[in-house]
Amino acid sequence: MSKSAIVIGSGMGGLAAAIRLAKRGFVVSVFEANDYPGGKLTEIRLGKYRFDAGPSLLTLPEQIEDLFDLHKIEAADYFQYKKLDTTCQYFYPDGTEFTAWSDRQKIIKEFEEKLGEPKENIEASLEQSALLYNKLAPVFMEKSLHKSSTWLGGKALKAFSKLSKFNFNKTMNQANRGLFKNEKTVQLFNRYATYNGSDPYQTPATFNIIPHLEFGLGAYFPEKGMHDITNSLYELAKKVGVQFHFNRPVKNIVVFEGHAKGVNTEMGFHKSDIVVSNMDMVATYKKLLKDQFQPKKLLSQPKSSSALIFYWGIKKEFKKLDLHNIFFSENYKKEFEHIFKTGDIYEDPTVYINISSTQNPSDAPKGAQNWFTMINVPNNQGQDWDALVQKARANIIKKLSKMLNADIESLIEVEDILDPRTIEIRTSSVGGALYGNSSNNKYAAFLRHPNFSKKIRHLYFCGGSVHPGGGIPLSLLSAKIAVDNLR
């Protein structure tokens, strides 16, 4: 008889795990508390406006295609995407505007002309980021850090031979300040710490690996929007036999004699040979494994930042804005101190605006734009979020109105809001932390929960709160690592 598997949660990691388990011959059932798949990667519709509600940047699309290839199904029949010519538009408080071209020579020229950054500095940075990716990704992103075989393999030995070049003992900011001439360039490259919810003034310089994903490998956009990633993987999962149970939260994981035996829901006990949790790691232990051993050190690690998002239908088209847009804070260091030290929101936050209607005009009425307007904020620690949201909204509108020379408030036609409280409720992410534990120390990669349980056999973990981390590519990789570790 075929073995059975239960996956708890249908975020990116859960969908990928289900698809991989089906390839292994398991009869797979996915239990999802919400009435839709995708976790954070969903969509919102407000009148004539459509918004991708969660992650807004696609890198490493081959990881999505790999899930189709596993089952010898043509990915292009389900999922199409295109490479972006520009990865982001940057706006600085002094009026400087900068285009991050995907073409290497064009972006180097942009740094020279707009920021006065010498060509050799940018080339050195891009080469360092590529080195980090090529040496560290095969170990830190694609393998379990909790298996001795990882450290004894040839890829690990090659990485060790370059240790002196990885800047383990420097922060991202220290490395960038030592390399670049212009403070604006430092700020631009420091921004990549936010890709895993961390602080560039604390996170290790090894996270300068991230720029290579955009500048080296490319940024992409699904032709139907980011939510199409969820739809495509959901359709693939169903096609290969995965069964989905929506509005069916799991009450607890059943453990007997040190083995995961299944789960309990309001419909009773569901037996399985293995259980994979795509739920936040902390929530998994505190809610689903309350009577089992609790890895207190891992559970108590500082959490990543969260987000405050305003979904605005803007009844005007701003030609200078692109798919991805950043409006920088004047004092970046102070902004991160507010997020990670005082648990507050800085009065001049860096604002990210994603406008999918620049790529898909049907996402907004003609002559209008759909603004996914986000700032990085602390995770939920019991702050007065109603007051914080109201104050942040006013500051964001004031900032954007000044930098775009327009009365933004009067242009907002429809609005919805997502804050750390609602993120926590909808995704079971503790405190609304988007990436689980923060990466604000050099040992952070080793302080993520492994993709398997060391105490409970046949229990596995995937998703953004466990190794190798959050974001679409890493969540998909977490599922691969979990399934590769089946025992």
C-alpha cells in the first residue's frame, strides 16, 4: 500500500512539499485553516482594483519550474513569466532618482552618473555577491545545516576554502561602507537586509549574497501577477493527486512512542505515515505540539520584522513609477533602531510601492494604478497598532505627496490595510514576523529550526520560519530539503 502524508498549511513551502511527496508515491492530504491556498501569497480585490497581497518579487523562477519537471508536466502550460528590464526605481529625499537596470553595464553606468560611484566599486560588489552565492548557496540554501553529510561534502569544502572572503565578522553595513564611496549606494545595498526581515546594521555581511539574485540572476514577473504562482502550484498539486481540506485547522499533531502518527482536526483523527508542518515553527510547537519537548533556545530567538501594507487604488497614473519603487528614509540607521530596538515606527520610514498594473493594466482602471504601499515595521509585541497605523499612514502620505509633488490623499479611491496583527491571524506567523527568526547575528543561519525533528520521527518542517529562511525561493527550497531528509 502507498504511504500517506499530511501537510499542515498550504503556503509556498506546503504546496511544494505536497508536490514533492506526491512524486515520492505518497498519498498526500493538505489541511489548511483558511478557505484559500497560498499563505501570504494571495490576492485582494477592491472594486476595479486587484492587488497581489503578499510577496511581490520573483527570483529563481526555475525552482517553480522544477516542481513541474518532477512530474514531467510542461510548466509553461500553467505558469508564464518575463524578465524585468528594471528591477527597481529608487527615490532619495534630496530628489535623486535612480534606475536599477537589469543589464550589468547599464546599472554600472547609472551608479557612475547618478550617484558618482566609481565603476570598480560596483563591479567589486557584484563580484563579491556572486562569489557568496556560488560558494554558499549550495551549502547554506540547498542542504540541511543539521546533517554531518552536508559539512563533509565537496561543496562545503570548497566554501571553507574561501572563508576569508565571506566577511563573517562584519555587518552588512560595515562591509558596504568599506566598499562604497557614496552614502546613497551604501543605503541601496543595505536595503537587501530587509529581504529576510533583518537589520543591515546587525545582520552579517554574508547576506550581501542577496543582491546577486537580482543583479546577477535577474528579477522576474509572472504574466498574471504574483498570485499566479499560488494558482499554478495549487493546480499542479491537484493534478498529481494531492487532496486539499480548506477551513480545516489542525488542533494538534498526534505523537506516539516518539513517532508522528497523524493529526487531529474538528473532524477527528487523521492517520498518516509522516507529517510536514508548513505552519510557523513557533506556532507549531506551542499550538500543535504542546505536550512534546520544546526547543526553548530556538523558540526564544528574536523574530524578524513585520510589515504594514496599505492597498491603495490611486486614480492617477504616475509615469515615473515602475513595478518596484523605493522611497528612502533620510536616516536609515534610525529607522532600523525604531524597528528592532524600540518596537516603534520611525516618522520618516522607507516606503516600498509595488504597482502590478504597470505590467498588467487590467489590475487597475484606465488612468489609475494599484499601489501596494509597504513599510517595514516591528513584529507585534502588544503595541497600540491602531495609533501606530494611523500615524504611519499620515507620515507616508505626507512623504509621498512631497516626493511625487501630488496630493496623494485625494487620489486614494479604495483602501485596505494589513498590519502585523492581521498577518499573525491570517498566517499563524508569531507576532506577524514575516521570516520567522531574524538574521541579526552571524550565527543566525544555524539558529533556524532544521527541516526535520530531532526528537519526533516522521515529523518535518518547511516554510519561511525554518531553514533556509523566508521568501518564495527559500520557502520552496525548505520543502525540497525536508523531503530529501525523509527517513
